[in-house]
Amino acid sequence: MKRITTPSVSRRSFIRTSALAGGGILIGFNLFQSCKPEVAPPVDIADLNFNDFNAFIKIADNGMVTIFSPNPEIGQGVKTSMPMLIAEELDVDWENVIVAQGALDTKNFTRQVAGGSQSLRHGWEPLRQTGATARQMLINAAAAKWGVDPSTCKTKSGVISNGNGETLGYGEVVKEAASLKVPEKVKLKDPKDFTIIGKDIYNVDIDKIISGKPLYGMDYKEDGMVYVSVVRPPAFGKKLNDFDATEAKKVNGVIDVFKFGDKIAVLAENTWSAMKGKKIVKAKWMDDSKLENTKDHDKILVGLLNGNEFNTMRADGDVKKAFAAADKVVERTYESPFLPHNCMEPMNFFAHVTAEKVKLVGPIQTPAGTARRVAELLDRKPEEVSVDMTRMGGGFGRRLYGDFALEAAEISNIAKKPVKVLYSREDDMSAGIYRPAIKYRISAAIKDGKLTGYHLKEAAINSNMYGLIPNFFPAGAIENYQVDVAKYDSNITIGAWRAPYTNFLAFAEQSFFDELAEAMEVDNIQLRLDLLQNVKGHKDERIQYSPERLEQVIKTAVEKSEWGKKPEGVYQGFSSYYCHNTHVAEVADVVLENDQPVIKKITCVVDCGIVVNPLGAKNQIEGGVIDGIGHAMYGDFSFENGEPQHTNFNTYRLIRMNETPVVETHFIESDIAPTGLGEPTLPPAGAAVANAIKAAKGVRLTKQPFVKNMKNETLLGSV
């Protein structure tokens, strides 16, 4: 069993960077050395240039504490939860903490990134060390002032006291602390002594969010800034031949129109003029590569599944022999479409390129990688490029790819002006980077009533599952187990989409286990529990999940959902899954209204280690569940002659407010370091619903979206 570890911290990694000019101390925590986990992250990040992250503490003379949150905030709550870790060990009242978004600093601090549900997991010990080290330095300064041993001093709520009853506020000793040696070792709090971690803390940006104050990339403005709308190729496989902007330039407010690469930039004094001018640019396009179609993709992926050209990612035992000797073979193919990200806030970015520097501001999940790419694009020194991060109105993986920031930088460089590139919803849905279309074929061999073989095949557009996924359940539970992958290279751009690959694989596998239990004539939940027994005590270091923790969430979900004890007319579906280092089990309650299934409730049990901010954690869990249900039910995206067939919400269906079920959340109490929460509850949601629909209607769903593949497409009524 692979042991889950947290990064260790060395004294060298804790760097006191400078005293503040106005009084106070700026303490930095350089994690370039200290935050290099031995555990591989659960996403394939080779091309994303992820680095380590940093955190800062600023203590003013008046005792107020500013904590800089280093990682990008995409709604996952790290701008609140990461400073909570520092504040806890610093021993200050949360009411006296001001949280600010940290700026990108590639010289001293790294891993400023949002992706893979890893921020808290990797920040757990280092950020606590940051707070604890600062606290000890303040204690040492006070002890020196009093002439006492630091061990006789203690802190509470930003105040230091000694055995004689004397007290000093942090602000009273901050200047002295700035000149002291960094302690070799500090003691972290026992979890039973936490006063901030484990408490419900409101989102630090909530007042600005609900009052509409400037906060997001869309809100950012500078004097002299011009707005840009971009004309992009209408289809994948097309490139620009020629264009006529005569009429576009006549639009009131349009400043300029010019070509860059295979795109056309329309610069204007305001958004309306930029978008209006864009619509009347007369562009001529020519074929550059194959114009692809969804129907062809379907045939290609089926052909890959039927073929013999696979990359084997894991092979245990002898699968062929197991299937040859089987009494029964169960096989099923599961299919999913491309999906856009559809962030509430469309892509946008500000850039101002001058001879001295390149200033970038906007919503980005990978600021360091984006700065590096911009420097390469413009042939500038890396230190000349700065990135300020705004809050993001959703990311889901789309903002890992800074293509929109590169557009802004290139346009500003040509125009010699500060520019703001703005996507319309149509731009956002048609400009590319989608969840790839994927098909899974799963086969199981049954001999003497036992599961003896399991073969998973994946056929995908452009990319295959990352290397850790084959080591998720049921790896290790079945003696003869094999995972094969194949891909088709397409000109349609794809990328990470919330819980990459597992977002659909969990539906396929967890639906298959229910079908397998039916074929074996055994209880569906007991089948999973029995398989987990085979993994206990396993010495295979490749296995990522904990059979004990997965077993506990399953049993707790059975109990909390009242599995099998619901009144007549309530149909239940079960699903459990491990990803992003977190174990989850979900039960869907479905009823029939007008003979159509309606999802009433999801019971969700989560083992994510210590819960730092329960309020924020519940938000992530509920959002993941609803996102998983909505896209499994309705998400559909297709291409014809390389052109996206859905460009706005009038044809692209999302889950509606009256269709969202109650989500009841239960946490497994734990003293283990926190694991991911932004993604793990999404993957099992679709299977829980599909299995409940099977119980209600007798229909086994194997294709997403569900509404498209039911006999009657009017699947959900109002809840």
C-alpha cells in the first residue's frame, strides 16, 4: 500500500525576506525546497509547468496580521483555507486577519497554481510551519525584552504572556522579531488545540461577491485600456486566408482591426463596439487540415476498442487465461461526448506591453507557466513579465491553459496599448480546449461464481488517462487485471476538465460493478466490500487508495442513506470512488413522477482527512455532486465539419435550479492530513444516479448524456 505523506520542512526553506519600511515584519516561506512531495500528484501535469507555492505573513505595529494567499482562487476556497492554516499556528484571532491575494513571485516562491485538488494537501504542513515559526520568533523577541526563557512564554489571540503575568501584543515586538535568528525547530499544535482549523469560516471575498464589487478578471480596468474581441477560425481545421474590415472600422467606438496569426483583433473603446465590429468583419477561411465530425469520431473510437493497438498501463496476472477459462463473461461499452468548461465568467485577460515590462492581470490557474509562455512569445526576459491574479468565476481546468493571456499579450505588443481581451459566451464555447470524447469497454471474467478477470480498455480523442488512474480501485482487488489505452490524434484541442478522465471513468466502472453484481447474483455493495478485502495488507506500492478508508465511506453511506430501508416508491443507486487522494461514496434517491425519474437526494460520505473549513468543504462537495449530475444528465457537445454545434446555453443544456437535489454531506472524522476536495465528489455522482434510474425504470444507461439516451428524453421533471 502506498503511504500518503506530507512534505517535510527544513530550516533553510524558511526565509525572512525583509523588514517592512513602515514597521512590521514580512516573513516568507520558500517551499521550492520543502514542498516537493514524494507522492506523485494525481494529474498528468508534465505540460503545465506546475511549481511549488509560497505564503507570506505581514504583522503591523498595531497587531493586525495580513496573510497573503499565494494560490489562484477559482472558487475552491483556498484564499480562505490556506491563510487559516497559517493563522492557526500563528495563534491569532481570525477577526484580526486580513487576507490578500499574493502576487506571482517566480524568484523566491513557486507552485502558485490551482489544479489537481492539491493546494491544501501540499500546504498542510508547510503553511502551518510558516505560522508556527513566526509565532516562535515573536515569542523569542518578547522573552528577550523581558529577560526570561522563551519556554516560559505562551501565546493566545496575538498576545504573548510570561509566568510573571506580563503581556505583549505581537505588534509591540514585531520590530525586534525581525532581527532574530530563524528557529531551527518549532512545535506544531495538536489538532485538539485547534481554534480556527475545523471551524466554519466565511469566504473572505463573500462581501465583494454578493455586493458586486470589483473582484474578478472581468472587473479589471486601467486608464487608457482598450477592449478587444477576437475573430477566430469558425472550425477546427480552418485557417485565415484574407479579411475585409472596412465596415467593421466604421462602427462607432472601433479603434483598429488587424491580423495576428490566424486570428483578427478588433480593438474598441468599449465591449459593445468590439463585439459588434467583430460580427461584421468579413473573413475568408481556407482548409488547413481535416474537418472532423462527431459521427466519424464515434466510429474511430469503436474501431480503436476493436483493434489491437493499445498501450498497456497496468497488467496483473494473466487476463487472457482468465477469460479463456471463464464460465461467464460480462462486457459493456460506455460512451461520453466532448464537453466545454462553461465557466460562469468567460475567458478574459489584461495585458500592457511596454519596452520596459509586460504587465498581465487576470483570472489564471497557472500564472507562472503563463508568464513563461508570454516571455517566450514576445522574446522577453522572464523577469520583465509580471502577473497579478484576480479571483476567477470558475475554472474547472480551462484556466490552466493561458491561451487567452497570450492573445492579450500579443495584441498589446502589436497595438502598443493596454488591452483587455474579452470572450463572449460563443467564443468561450467554440474556441477550444474541451473534455475529450472517450469510450470505455470493460470486460469481466466469472469462474465458479467468483470474479477472476477484469479488462478495462480506453479509447479517447487526443489523450489518455494519466498514469495513476490504473492504480485506483479495483486495482489489486482482482488477480487478473489489465488496463489498456488507445487514442486518436485530432486537431480539436482538449485538456483537463474537472476531475480529468475519472469524471467519466467513475460512471463507467461503478455502473459496471452494479451490472456485474446482477450477473453474479450477489449484492452490489457486498461485491465491492468483498473485493476490498483482497487489497488489505497488499504490499503493491502502486496502489493509490486505502481499502480501509474506502470500506468505511461505503459502510457509512449505507447507514446514513438508509440504504434498502426507504419507503416504497423511492429507488436508490450506489456509487463509490477514490480520486485526488480522497475516498467518496454516494447514494442517489430517485422517485418517479409521471413515470419519469426525479432525483430527490444525494447522500455523500467523504473521507478527505482533516476538514480545514467545513463550510467551504461542504460547498465544494455539493458543487461537485451537482456538477457531476448535471453533466451526466445533460452535457452534450458535437462537431460537424470541424465546427462546434453548440455555442450558447440556448442549445447547450445545463442542470437547472429546480432539478438540483438535496445533497446531504457526512465527513469521516480523521487525524490524517487533508486531501483533495475540489474534484472527488463529481466522478461518482453520475453512476449513483444511473444505478438509481436502473432500479426505478429497469433501464441500464451506458451513454452520456442520459436524457439523449433514454427512450423518453423528458427525463427529469421539477423537483
